[in-house]
Amino acid sequence: MNTKPNTNQRPTFARFPLGQTYVTPGAEEALMIAGQTGIEFLRRHMSGDFGELTDEDSQENELSLKEGFRVLSAYRTAHGQTLWLITEADRSSTTILLPSEY
């Protein structure tokens, strides 16, 4: 039995709770086409790596974390499809979706 830790994965420290997680049909298809799962994007999102946002949007997320507002991240799959992750203000849920599904 191999007991060596997986050094390819960095520890993820959650800056906020995700609540229930949901994936829309379009996002699920985009992830499947890219051969990826939502978990990697959820980890980035909850750790404060908000992906491809403007500086202004990143600053808005920092304010949202302090004040309890909605948090938005934007990423691209390996095939270049944009995904949004939105955590609701009350931290009850996080949804992975395509911008067109908003």
C-alpha cells in the first residue's frame, strides 16, 4: 500500500462556505467535453482564486466576503469554455453555470 502523500495537490483553505453545490446542464456538458470536474473550480473559488476577473470585480469579491454579499468567479475550461461560479450571499449554495445560463 502506498502511503506517500500526493504532492501534486496544494492544500486548499476555504475562505467561505459553498453551501449546496449545483451544476447547470450547460456547465456539466462543458466540463464533460473538457474532461474536467467542477471540484477543481470549486476549490479555486472557495480559496479566493476568483479566476479571470477584472481588478474591480476581484475587489468587489473581497468586499463581498467581508460584508456577506454574493461571490462570483470566472474560469475557462481546458477547451476554452467560460464557467461562472456564484455563491449566494447567505452562503447557502454555489452554482457552476455558463454565462448564457445566468
